[in-house]
Amino acid sequence: MGIANNFRRRLWKTPLRDLVRGRITGRLDIDRLLEESSLSEAAAGKVRNVVKRTRLWRLEKVDVANELIAHFFDGIEGGTPIEELIENFGDEKQTAKLIRRAKKRQRPVVWQAFAWARLCFAVFFGVYFVAALYLMTGSPSVTTDYLVILNRKAAGVPADEAAWPIYREALLEMGYSEHGDDRKFPIDAHYRPGDEEWPQLSVFLTEHAGALARVREAADREKSGYLMGFHTTPDDAIIFEPWDGVEDPYSGPHPSLMRLDILKNLGPMRLLARLMSADCARALEAGDADTAYADILTQLGLARHTAEQATLVSGLVRISILAHTYKTTQEVLVSRPDLWTDEQLRNLAHRFAAIDIRPEDMLNGGRLYFYDYLQRTYTDDGHGGGRVVSPLPDDLQIIRGSTAKDVAGIASRPALAAMMAPRDEIRKMYDGLMDRAIIETRRPLWLHDESEAVEETVEKLRQSSMRNRIRYMPVLLSMTFHSTVRTTLQTEAGLRDGVLVGIGLELYRREYGAWPGALEELVPGYLPGVPVDRLTGEAVRYLVTEDGPVVYSVGVDGDDDGGRPPVDQESEPKNDMASPNKFTGEARSETEHDGDWVLWPVPWEE
Amino acid sequence: MKIERELMRGAGPVAVLKLLEPGEKYGYELVKALAKRSDGVLAMGQSTLYPMLYNLQAKGLIASRMDKAENGRPRKYYRLTGKGKKRLAHDTQQWQAVTAAMGALGITGNLQGA
């Protein structure tokens, strides 16, 4: 039966280039070509099957068809029977495959490049798809409530012995509120005598003497009993905005601990410490020794309560409150040396000396946060292992101050997941570095070896191959605080040494009517021993000037500058510039830190 | 005797290039010449010949042109290119070296003398 040769068919079987030239040739019609060739049905079928199976472009098919038809006719004309030609033709499928492969090699370079690009793209997406599937088939299992562990100490406090409810009542009485968007308090507690706004603050403190007495009562209690968490308790709702927790993308007993604002008590506690410091200044003006003394003890209690939850942040806030307490104590001793009795001074010295800040509390708190992150982002094989199912540590990103999630970042998740180390390897590396960090934090700064420091190990990893950086990404993002903890603790210890020596010096002066010639004269009556310079390991330096005694460390530059603190750009004394907070391997030789770290009297910045 | 496919893959293209050395030929002509001049050893059907020709053309070793045969049908003629001639010279040397080595091993040449 003949093939219809209508216009539509011819149009459909005409190459575009012919159409553009206005010619409807129908030369892509292989069936018509075979029909017109008069080739036997068997041979034509052979050609048709092969050409069809090549899946080449239509023009290429026509070319192949023409060549195969010509071959048959050449054979027939050469005297070979058609049956023999068909028999010698070869396997149709194999022929089509080989012809297709060979013909594609003849295609233009642009097409070849495109084909390779397409192949690469397909392979990439294939791998990506498999990785994504691999990711999606696992889920993290949140099995440990680290919040309970962190709250263990606070949760054991009987309600009638807890300090926090009293603090809360006092805050409410003074007008503290976090309802609405902003924290509200009637007055700025930073002002000091001499400031223009000081009279208003002084009046506020006087008017709220009752609330301050409550704060003193609370600070005297052993424990705070504040429970950190993701929900505002009904009791706390009197000062805090009712809070139903954060959106939790995971299942589990609570959202990720990485949400920093779960310690909502820190801000109010800091404020109370500021108020007590201001009240101490007010009492000092009024010559009220007992109130000033009580206010110092209250600040110590607030600092202790702040760190009831062993977290990094609460530890740092505690140190901040303590530093402010030392400053307030110094203000009293320098401006009214005779305000406090010998007994009050000795008691203060004992209280300061008893302060014990354990670096492991701060760093291990961070460790619990990291474990919590692991259980939320890795599967658990029951033996410590597991694979990451949510590779981008969004919560860690929050700590780094960035919540940006770009499209590329999200799209790369499966690829990242495939490259990231398994759970047990990550935890082992993190624990190893944290254990080293705790040991380093306890080690005196003069024995600190920069080349063996944890931060050097982390930095090397950060500078290593992209593969390593991705593989250990959670560790790299987490190991960022230990050096701050180390120098902050050393700074606090140095400031405490300073205030203890200051108290000892005042007691000595009262007894002998003059300053000692050397700090050794304070031992053992006024000091258990001469403190060591936290930066060198030698005894702290001491000299008596026209203005009184000066106790100092040689500072980060290691040179004795005669008790002269570094100055800032406005030539104002800048004590912090020589303190351990500026301690790095390089800082020792930097001239910008030229000067001593003055421990008594500290040139506190206003 | 039909030779192994792998061997054919090495020998076939050189044989085709050699057959095109004197001048252009069309597909069936090559099939016949291969079968005749190799005593059937290098005989190949369309399934082998045309993919091979297309490959050689893709590599630029041969070129083709369409023309009309005596019977008026379109027919494609293949000829060696300059690149093809160089390749043929190179491959010929290679095959001669292989043949000599095989001869020395008593695999090709006068087996009696081995």
C-alpha cells in the first residue's frame, strides 16, 4: 500500500532550512524514500529498522538510509543475491547503535560541548539527588533533655529558699518590665556621683529603699532557683512578655539550646547589680558604711546567682558583675578609706578570696549546647555514630550573628551533608579540643604556648582544604569562645588580686600609719601571699607614689613601665589595653600596649 | 576465517585507509575489496563498515562526497584526507613492526623457519 503524499506530510517531512528557502521538499520522508527505491520489502525493512533505531537527527537518518539503500543496490548490481546481502548485513540493533555513536561524533563542536555539559549536569544532579534522598531518609532523634541538666541545680531549690522570686518582686516594685517590644526601666542605673543625672538616680534609689532591701535579702540566699527555659512561667510573666517558646523545627522535649534568649534573667540580674553599685555610691556620699558594705555583698550574691546555670553566657555575665563589684569597692576605699571598719574590710577580703570561677563550668555548658546541636542534626545509630541530616548549623549561625540563608546555601545542603564527618567523629574531635581548651584555660598565661594552643589547631583546620573545612564545619563554628574565656578569667583573677591587695594595704596603713615598703610586709597578716603577675609568673610590682600605693602587672608588653597604664588615642589611661584581654602571642611586642596593667588602684574607664 | 572483534577493531580502519589510498571508493566497493584482497579474513558487513567509515570521517581521516551512480541513484564516495594519509603511513609502520615481531616469535611469516 502506497504512502500518502499529501501536502501536510510533505510539509512535516521538510527540513527547516528548505522551508526557509520556500521549498517544500519532503526529503526527510524515509518511508517514501524506501518506497521509491524499489528495494525488496525485506531489505527495505532492514534499512527502516536500523535507521529508526539510530535515533539520530532526521537529516542524519536520511543520509544513513540513502547510503544503506545504495549499498544494497550496489550489491545487487555486483551480482550478489539480495538474500546474501541481507544475511551479511549484521545485527540491526548493534548496527544502529554503532552508526548512532559514529554519527554523533561527526556533529558540530558546539553540540559536542553541549552534550558533555548536559552529561556533567545530569551526573551532578544524579549524585545530588541520591545525596538528597540519603538525607531525607534519616531523621535526628532528640533523646536527651540538656535543659534539664543545665537546670538541675536551680530545680532542686525549694520555692521558699529561692532568691529569684524575691528579685522578681523587687524588679516589679521598681517598675521593671519587658512587656511589649522593649525592656523598660524608669531610670538609667549607670550614672555616678558627679554626673548631671546622678541626683535623679539617687532619689530613685532612696525612694525604692524597700525594693533594694528585698534585693539584699535575695542575694543573701544560697541559690537563685531561676529556671531557664523556652516558656515564660506564669510567675515570671509579671515582668517578662508571655512567651510560648520559639518555633521548633525538630521534635523533642525542647527547642534547640542555641537559642540564646532562654536565659532571660541575665539582663535583670545585671541591672540589679548596677543598681546596687549605684546605691553603694549613694551610701558612700551619705557616709552610710553599713549600706555600702551590704551593697557590695549583694553584688557578690547577684554574681553567684547569675551563674547558677553553668553556661558560657551566664559565666561571662557573672564575671562582668564581679568586675563592677571590684570597681565599686575601689571607689569606696580610695575616696573614703576610713568608711568601713576593719572587720568589714576583712570580711570583704574573705568573700572575694572565696570566689571560685571554674572554667570547666563555662566551657562544659557550651559542650552541652554542642551535644544538643548534634542530637538535632545527626541520626543516631545507637553506638554514638550517625550521619548529618541537617548539615547547615543554623543555630550556630545565630551565634555567629548571621541568619542569612541564601539560595546557594540551601541548595548545597545535600552536598554538604555528604561531605560532613559522622556524628561520633565530630563529637570526638570536639571533645578532644574542649578538653584541651579547659586545660589551657587553667594554665597560667606565662606558660601558654601559642603554637600548641587549641586556637592554633582550629585555625590550621580553618586554613586547610575545603574538604576539611566542610567535614568539620560544626566544630569550626563552635570552637570560638575558649580563648575569650581564658583571658577573661585571667583578667577577673588579676582584678580580684588587686582589690585584695588594696584591702590589705588599707588595713596595714590603719595599723602602722604608713604604706608598707614592700608587699611581702602584708604577708601573712593581711594577705596569704603576694599575688603573682598573671602575665609573667613573677610577683606583682609595687611602688608608693605621691598619690598612694600602686600595684601592677607588667602587662602584655612584658616591660616594667613603672606602674604607668597605657593610654588611648585621647591620652586617657586605658587599663584594659595591657590586661590579659589583649593577650596574644604577638601582643607582647606591640607598642600600642606599651604600659603596665595597673591592678590597684585600677584606672577604671568612666 | 573470521577474525576476533577486538583484532578487527584495530585492523579494520587501517585496511580501509589502505584501500582508499589509490583513490576514492564507495561502501560496497570497499566491502568487496576487503573480502577479496584479504581472502575473506577482513570481510565485513554494513553493520561494521559504515560505523567505521563515519568514525574515520569524524576523526578527519577520510572525507566524503555525494554523487550519482551510473544507475542514477545517489552514492557516497570516500577518499583519504591529508591527515588520513599521515595516519596510514604511521599505522603501516606500526603494523609492520608488529608483524615482524610476530614473525620473530613464529606467529606470522614462515612458520617452518621458527
